[in-house]
Amino acid sequence: MPTSPSGPTIAEVGEHQVIREIMEAAPSRANGDDAAVLVSAQPNSRVVVSTDMLVQGRHFRFDWSTPREVGRKAIAQNFADIEAMGARPISALLALSAPVDTPVALIRQIAEGVEEQVEQFSAELVGGDLTAGENLVLAVTAVGSLGGNRRPLTIDAARPGQRLVAAGALGDSAAGLALLERYGRQVPPEFVAFRDAHTHPQIPPGRGMIARATGATAATDNSDGLIADLSTMARRSGVAIDLDPQAIAPSEQMVRLGEHLGIDPWHWVLSGGEDHTIVATTGGDVPSGFRSIGVVQRGSGVSVGGAIPTYQEGWLSF
Amino acid sequence: MPTSPSGPTIAEVGEHQVIREIMEAAPSRANGDDAAVLVSAQPNSRVVVSTDMLVQGRHFRFDWSTPREVGRKAIAQNFADIEAMGARPISALLALSAPVDTPVALIRQIAEGVEEQVEQFSAELVGGDLTAGENLVLAVTAVGSLGGNRRPLTIDAARPGQRLVAAGALGDSAAGLALLERYGRQVPPEFVAFRDAHTHPQIPPGRGMIARATGATAATDNSDGLIADLSTMARRSGVAIDLDPQAIAPSEQMVRLGEHLGIDPWHWVLSGGEDHTIVATTGGDVPSGFRSIGVVQRGSGVSVGGAIPTYQEGWLSF
């Protein structure tokens, strides 16, 4: 069941009308000139930027996700990269190419999803670009503000003796993807939360800032897969990371879904990405909203309870 | 004659190697984490951002342009938007989708072109994203720094009594496009400069900052067509703009090319975009590197020597 609207196409209403609809859905005083001047960056703060490209059919499908969910998730995954530096997302840019027969309502709904997510972070969509193309492609750039003198949270700054902490779900998005692959959008009601974790992951604003303020030094977000992302952190930091199997064990509901689908739920926990959960290392207390999931040690590589992880692969673009 | 290389494909060498090649071609200490922390923004400066998406076959063709030229131009057109705010480009982000059979050398050459152009501005490529897709699509985001307390140069700030000034060519890119449409890349030697104006327009760094520092209030770059872009400025500013026909008249060489191709060169001057020449309005002296091309008056619309322009249309995305 496709989730996307019909109605007049972008070719029928014309470029200017499409841009008007986007700017109505996601209004900003900074938008509408050659470039946007950001006013929300604090004096003496540093600027943090990140970009992601999403291609229809590869990163999203309209039989699985609504256009609004696609817009939300495009922002969420970029803002997670800003949060993973310990910074505050303040602005987003959206460049978009679309086939000329795309309904204008679909573009508008993507913009509405973008607005929902930027608003949740008290941020703004400040600019963009719109062009015709054979495929629907979204490119989102997120801009963040890093206040104060502390170092940003970098992927190469994990230190032996620190604890590893996480704020949010691990594997829920991958579990939802497995559901969508089996059922399409109409999944059994008891498992809807996993589907939603895939189609519009919830990223609580401010976790990265809190971690940075309370002594974390390294962070990343769970985008490509827990073991894959932590392996990068371990390699870049020159450390070993040992995960606590009890702390990351699949929830009861996830175990039930695994039985239902005949899939080992540990695969979702260890190899599943796209939760965009912030994972950080800290020598201080567990920051508010986080839980302890492991330790940083001397050595190299990532283990689970001292053993080689049963699943290690992660997402690759090709 | 295609200008693009062959050799191993991005699928053959794998995502990580392609990213390594891009980062070798365009090195930056800020690159390589979830997001890039910009260090070159001055304290108390404001941040200016802009984004553009370029689709193969629509915005560039490898039988007309080399991959290096495509990379250069992608940056140039974005940096022109930053310059048109009176700001200094400091960073760029490049998100890229490419078919899996794309030669890795082609991606590398695009990155080399990006580096050539960012270097000319003392800027850096600080991050990006790479994904598979059916089409080659580039999304560039430019970040600029706006120092001091003066207002940015906005498209709605032209005032009656000001003069209109321009820094660079008007119509050369459109003349080059007409040549490419006629001959492909092998154009008559006497006209090569026009082809090059289309395939890699030269944007002298700092013009926007100079205009802002010497009293300009409004600016844009000639991207969609001179009359189209100035019509936007006139409408948004609530003024009329009258162009001096002698100041914008086609050069002798452009007149010769017009005779050669059987095209009225005024079409290129008035309707041709993509020169990315900064056009500004100022109540002060003509800024260094600019020339006077018209006046701002009470009223509405754009005229040439008091008359309705013979060509008014501009570029539309669809």
C-alpha cells in the first residue's frame, strides 16, 4: 500500500509554486536569499556541519514510509551526527531533485516532516535547492553550534578506563526493517513500534550536549551498525571496547519478534544501524538519559563480554 | 568525445577506498568524524550557508565538461551565493550519489576539481557523503563567514538612487553553452574562452566582501539570467532597475560568435545565467573590480536604457 499522495505534479504547478509550498510548510526568516545568514549561533561558538544524501528506493520507499516520515528521518539522521559531536543542531538545508511528474503534495509532505523534526530541536530549515531529476534524491545538511571551550566529542577520543554509554534503542530500527521486508507497512499491531523505529526514529534532543557537559570525550551515533560504528571508534582511538551482553541484550518484545520472524535478534542489536542512538565514552558518571553498556580498555577491537561478536557486519553504501 | 576516465569502478574498489581517494584529493583536518567542526570562522562572525544540487545530464555532461570542471563549477556556483551575501566562503560539503559502475577515477577527478576551487578561496572541503544511486548527483553545501556588524548584502536591499555594479562577465557562459550545443567540446579555437566560461566559470574571490565593505547594500549573482535575477531583486526591494545598454553590450568577440552561430548575442547577455558574476547596488563609489552597469530608481521592473528588455526569460528547473 503506497503511502504517497497524488494530485497536481510539480511540473504542472511550476518551480516557484513548489518552493512556496516548501517555505509555507517550513517557514524561516533566514530563507529566500542567495544564502541564509544564521542568527542562532551564539557568540564565540564553533560551527559544526554534516551532510547526508538519501536516494529513493535505496534509503527510503513510499510503500514503507510516508513522505512525512521520510522528511523527519532525513533530518533526524543528520541532527544525530551533530549531537554526536556534543553540539546543538540549529539549522538544516534541504536540496532535492525529483521527477517532474512527482505530486507537489508529496514534496510538501516531505517538507512538513522536515519541519516537525527541526522544530523538535528548536532549529530551522533555512534554505535549499530544487531541481528536476530522474530520481527523488534528498540531500540534507545540518548545521550545529558548539558552545564553550570544551573539545567536541570526537570518534578518536575514547580512552581506556572510560565507560561506554548509550541513549536510546539499539537494534529497533533493524528489527523494524525486517518487519517491513516481511509484511510491508501493514505489520502485526504488537510490533508497530519496531516499524516506527525504522520509519521515523526518535532522537531526543540534547543528549550529545549533556554527555559533553558531564565529561564524555568520544561519541558517535549508531548509524551503520553497533559493532561497525564502535569498531571505527576503537580503531581511531587506539583502544579496545568491551560491550556488556546483559546491558545490550534484546528486549522481551524484540525476542518475541525474532521468534515470530525466525531471525536471531542479536543480529539486529549488533549489526543493525539507523537507530541513530548516541553512544559515548565518559570517565564521569553516566549522563542523564544514558545507560552504561560497556567499558573502554587497552587493546584493539570490539568484544561482547570478552568474546568475538557473533555478528559484525554493518551497512555499506555499495 | 567523452572527457571522463575509465578504470576500476567504485563497486570494485569499495566505499572506503573511494572515500580515501576523495580525502586524498581534498584533504582537511576537519573531515572524518560524524560532523566537521569549523575552526576558520572568526569570533563573533555570523555563519552563512547555501546548497545546490547538480544532476548529470541536466546540470553537466561529461561529453562537454571534464569531471574536474564539474567539481570546480559545483563549488564556484555555491561560493558565488556566499559572496553575494558579502561573506567569505570558508568550507564546503560534498554529498554524492553515483551508479556503482562509475570509475573511481571519475569521482577522484571531481574531488580534485572541488579542491582546486576551494583552495582558490582558502577554503576547505570539510565533509560529505557517498552513496550508490541510479544517477550521478552532486549536492554541495557552502559555508561562509560574515564578519563585522554591517548587514549582509540581501536581495531586498536595493534603494533608489544607488548605482548597479557588476564584477565579471555577463552572457559568456550562455554563449559557451550555445557553442557546446553546436560543436560539442571541440569548438573553434577562437571561441574557446566562451566554452571555458561555461564549463568552469572564474569567480574572483572577495568581490562580495569588497562590495559590502564599500557601501553596497544589495547583491545577487547572475545565476538564472541577468533580467530574471534583477527582476527578483527589483521586486523584493520594491524598486526599478535600469540597465545601461552600452555598459552591458556584447563584446566584439561575442558579436562575432553571434554572427558565427546565427544567434543574437543580446540573448546571452540578458537571459543567460551561470556566469555567477556578482551584481550589487551601492550608494558609494564603484567598488574595486566592479564596473557600473545601471541605476536603481523608484518604480518597479527592469528596463534597458528605459525600454522593455528584448529578452526576459531565465533558467527554470522545470
